[in-house]
Amino acid sequence: MLDSTQLTFDYRDEFQRKTVAEKVIQLLESDIDISPMIIDGGWGTGKTEFCHKLINLMMERDIHQPIYINAFLADHSDEPLLTILAEVLKLIPDEEQLESTMKKVLPAVRFGLKTLAKGAVAHLLRQDATDVVNDFDKEISEVTNKAIDASVEAMLKDHIKANESLTALQNTLKELAEIKPIVIFIDELDRCRPNFAISILEVIKHTFNVEGVKFVLITNTQQLKASINHCYGYSVDAHRYLDKFLQFSFILPNTFKADQRNNLEKASIIHCKNLLRTSIALSNTQLSQGCFFEFIGKIIHANSLSLREVETLVRHLEVYQILTNVDGLENNIINGYKIIRIWGVALFALRPDIAKSITDDRSDATLLGNFFGENGLPNWDGRHPYPEYNQVFLMALGRECYFNADLYKPSSDEALSRWEHYFNQLFGNHFPPSIGERLPILAETIRKMTFAL
């Protein structure tokens, strides 16, 4: 397995994201105030790998001093100021200079641990901590009826006394950034406890607002908004709250130009094809080709699978192949049976609720269709274009469901004959399963995944 320093766009860029990284660097080099910047994306969309590749590209160009922080690994410390400062201080190679710098920043660190890092002032007074310094007397008069105890008053006074220490810290950071601008990447913020995630945002805003120091947050914005509501309640507009911390955000693209005709391809589709092609367990299955991959591609599109979810699907296909003694998806298996088995594995991996309803003999044709984004059959006259494979199998298996069995029944006997003929062709007309024998194949596949005898 590659470590983070080996992850480069030259080594692997199957989703053509190097151009995205170059645009990020271009923005960071500009005079535009874009810090903090968010690289947004759902879980499993490849954000962390992109971040490491971006950092390595920056190091090749030697224009910035990039710093990588995995916020989730520091979550247990509950001290975001220390987490960030510890990484920044690693930029100082000289031991004597490091000791001198630490003496300068120590008072501000003490102040940060007591107030900023815990967000105590901002949380109690529901306003920016910097405003407290300027309007201390006014705030005290406004909250006298709120019974602020002695410990909070002490923290407020400490905040004022520490203002000079905070300035000293910021000046020290500015000096470090004069060598080369510092870009701090904070990853996995969406996996942190809500309080810690919000504390990091507040520390960035109130402590690290320094010329030459920029932040890039790699996170899921929706989860970050949920953290805000968790901390401050759902009466707070999480979007507006986040806006006061952030300058620019963009969603990491999940499509790219696949050819010179500018056809867009989904990153998860390409990722799946690569995984299927290189899988040792699936080497004799041809799942990356023809009707099999068309069927898998429909599953990916209909369920908007992330890169990580695609990996989960492929891993489950590998497990099924091993559990069936490398016979369940082999090349010599009739196409129709393989497609039903792929469907069963996909349901087990991605929609266990639907899978369980099938093995419990409580199957619902509506749910089977929803898995593919379908709610009925198209009108088909038997000529080209032919129905999609998922539609053919919904026709064949949906009619055996316990609930809503008529949802995928063709509109006439003539239409039913056409659909059945096409279904039989997918089995090469070699003993295709009859009505009543089809859904059990799906159920058997799911049970195999549960280790059932």
C-alpha cells in the first residue's frame, strides 16, 4: 500500500483531477482572499487521496509550505489550537530557533486552551470572541441578569490580558510565512465530534487570521452543518454560520471528460471497471465487460455510489465468488444467472433491508424497482432499442414478489410474450428459469452471502 508521499497524479490520475489541483494552487497563489477554502464531497469520493496528491504537487513546485492535519486523529485531544500549532512548528528545522519560537507562542497557547480552543466565550455570549475584547464592558452589562459565575468572568478577563500574547503568536506565524506562504490542509473534519469540529473553525478564525497563512478544509459540508446544529441547536442557520468562517468552497468533481468528444464519464464507473479488471478473485468472470458491466453500471448510476461504495460492491462480489468456490460468477455460467447473482450481491452489500425482505419471503416489487430508479416498464414493441437489462429482470422477478407483483407486468399477453422471449435469450435458451423459479435464485444468492447452508 502506498504512503501519502507516493500518491501523485503522475502515479495515478484515472479521474483526471490534476487539472482541479492546478486550479486550487492557482487560487492559493492569487491575491484573492479565499482562505479558509473547503474542498467538499461526500464520504468515499476520494477527497483524502486528492488532498495528498495536491500537497505533493505543491511540494514539487516548491512555492508553498504545505501542512497536512488529520483532524479525526487529533479528535481525542480536544485541543485544536495545539493540534495546529504542533504541525506548524515542524516547519522550523533549527532547534535553537524552535525553542525561541515556542517561548513566544506559549502565553498565547495558554490563553487558547482556556478560551478559544473550547469556544467558551463565543458559545456563552453567542458572538465572535474578538467582539468581546472590544465590547467587554457592554457585554458584561447585557448579561448581568444571566448569572455568569466567577469562572466565566475570570475567563473573560484572561481573554483581555491575553490579547498581547495572541498578537505575538500571530506575528511569529507571519514571520514563518515570509519564508514561503503556509497552506494548512485539515482533513477528515466531517468525522470529528461536533464540538471539536466547530472548535477548529473558531480557532482558525480567531487565532490564525495571519497574512501568508491559508487553510484548506477537506470535508463534507452537509456533515459540518449538522455539527453546527448539534452544538448550537436547529434554530441556528448552519449555512449562514458557516459562511462567516469560509471564503470559498467547491465540490470535488465526480465526472470527467472520457474522450476527445468531451463525453463525461462518472468517476465511480471508471473506478469500478478498474477494480473488476484487476481483481484476482474475479479474474475469470468478465464482469467488467458487456451485459454484466452494463448492469453493474446501472446500479452505480441509480444509487449514486461513491468511490468507497463501489469498492464495497466489488469486495462483496469477490466474497461471493470465494464462497461459491469460484463458480458463482465464472465465465461458464449462463449470462442470465450471473446477472441475477450480481443483483443479489449488490442488494446484500448496498440495501440489506431489501435483501432481508427477499429472504424473509416479504419481497416488494416497488423496492426492487426503486433500487434501479424504476417505477414501471416502458412500452416496447419488440424492436430496437431494446429494454435495459435491469428492466427485463424486473419484469421477470417482480411478478413473483409478495407485494405489488403487478407493477412490472407487461400491459398485454402479446407484450408479455415479447418480454419473456427477450428474458429467455439472456439464458441462451438453455433451460431458462420458469415463473416461480426466478426470485428464489435471487434469494439463494443473498443467503449465500449470510453463510446460510
